[in-house]
Amino acid sequence: MKQRFLAWALIGALSCIGAVGAQAATQTDKDAAKQEKVDKKAMKKRMQAVLDSVSFVRAVEALENHDFVLEADRLMFKRGETAYVSSGTNFVSLKGDEAVVQVAPYNVGGPNGVGGVTVEGRASDIKIETDKKGNVTFSMNVLGSGISASVYLSLPVGGNNASVTVDPNFSSNRITLSGTLLPTEQSSVYQGRSF
């Protein structure tokens, strides 16, 4: 009887140890899977930071070469109204000293044929500044038959997302375009008829 009791006690103890061991192994597997997930997320974040850094350098080079296009996917008007638009038809560009501002917030025809206004002019007083944090500001005056405005571009450090404010000299109809700043050869915008 005693031997039977000892045998059952031994079997019970071994099964408890086995269950604890299996639970520990399961917990270790969960921890390993969790750590792998954290490592993947960190790696993805580091790769995105490298890509953003490269795109920032290319955007700054495009500004310095006076050869860029800001493809806007969002417009903000004078009183804060916002419109999400096509980046293929809403842009600000500079090639040499030729500047183009095209705003096409509508999906129907307009003076430029793509639902808005396209104006061209010569850029002057071009200035590029970088603050202590690495953020870049770019400013120019644009004068042409359909435009007389000051243009201010802001490029935060770490990417190529930028915003441009076009501030007309003879009215208060300021507009801000937000989107992606690219070298001209990487851009795929469609320019409508200009004034």
C-alpha cells in the first residue's frame, strides 16, 4: 500500500514538474516571439529613417540647384479651409529662374484646362536658410503676367514632405500647398495652360 502511494505520489510530482516545464517552455516561446516582433518593428523603423534621410538630402539638393517640384496633395486656403487634391495637377515648381504655380482644386474645367489656375513667372531674391535643428526654409519672389507673389517653402528635417505658402503681393488670398518635394526629373505633374 505504501509502495502504491509512493508510486502515485511520484507520478503526480513528475506530472507537475512536466506541466511547469511545459508552461515555462511555452512562456519562453511567447517571449521569443514577442522579442522577434519588437526587433522587426525596430528594424523597420530604422530602415524608414534611412529612407527619409536620403529623400531629405535629395530634396535639399533640388532646392539648392533651383530644380524642384512640390507635388501638393493638400491645399489650405486663406481662412483655413482645407481641400485634398491630386498631386499631379497641384504643384509649385522652379527650374532655373522659371517658376510655375498651379492650383487645381476642382475636378471640372477651369482657365487652365485642369480645374484651376496656372501662372508662370521669373523667380528672384531666392534665399535658402537652415536653422539649428536642420529644418530648411526657401523663399523667392515670383513675378509674371499672372502672378506677383512671395513664395515661402518649409522643409522639416528628416523627409521630403514640405509646405509652400504663396502670398500674393496685391491681395490677401494666401494659399498653402502641402506635399512631397522632389527633383524635377522625378516628378510627374501635368501642367495646364498658363495665363
